Amino acid sequence: MEWGALILLLGIGFVMVVLEFLVFPGTNIVGLIGVACIGCGIYLGYRFFGTATGHGIVLGTATVGVLLTWYTLRTQTWKKLSLHTQIDSKVEGVDPAVKTGDTGITVGRLAPMGKVRVGESVVEALSESGYIETNRKVEILKVYTDKVIVKLKTEEHGQ
């Protein structure tokens, strides 16, 4: 009975450690439980079977661990489980012709984000003035790679 429990405990430990590396990387809990199972198995081996058999269990556990690691790396198991697609798209950027101080017209309502037409370009805009209705003039305050910051253009600002 003790041998069956010992082998089951060590087997569960090894399976959980392998799962930690291949299926649940970064969670750590599965790997920690696996290491705890292996440690308990070794402890129980010393307790029930004595020092000589305990040393044999440690040697066997280390051998199985090394062989399992070698086999997993050799067969490149992680490549079979990994995602092979690549993301090659880019964020649609703001036209380089759009500059700070330019004026534009809102294409839709900015609440507080929306679209603004600046020259021939339509860009994503964030309103600093809160909600701005459609077809209102706005001034560009700042240009980022993916959006512009705008405010409602009023008569006081040079129209």
C-alpha cells in the first residue's frame, strides 16, 4: 500500500510540475503543489522504508526529473502547445501633416472621443472641452501617434 501511495504522490508531483511549465506558466501554484507532492513523497519514503530506501527514492526522483526535463526539451513539446501566429498589424496613426494649432471640423459628436477631419485626414480625437457636437470647429492642442487632443474653437481664439 505504501509503495502505491508513494508512486502515485511522486507521479502527481511530476505531472503538476510539467503542467506548470507547459500549460500554466506563471501561475506558480500548480508548480508549488507539484514540488510539495514530490517532497512529501520523498519524506514518506524515508519515514516508511528507512534511510537506504529513502536515498534510493531521492536518486530515482532526481533521475526521473532529469529524464523528464530532457525528453520535454528534446521533443520540443512547448512548440506543439504554443501559438504560432504573429501580429503584424500596426495602430492606425495620425497623418504627419496634422500639426498642433491646426483647425478641424468634428465628423461626429466628441463625447469626449470621436472623429475630426483635419484637411484631408480623419483622425481620432479627444476633447479637452467636454462634449462637442457634430460639424463644430476645433483646434488641435496636442498630436500623439494614435490621436489628437482638441478643444472647441471659439471666437476669442482668433476667428
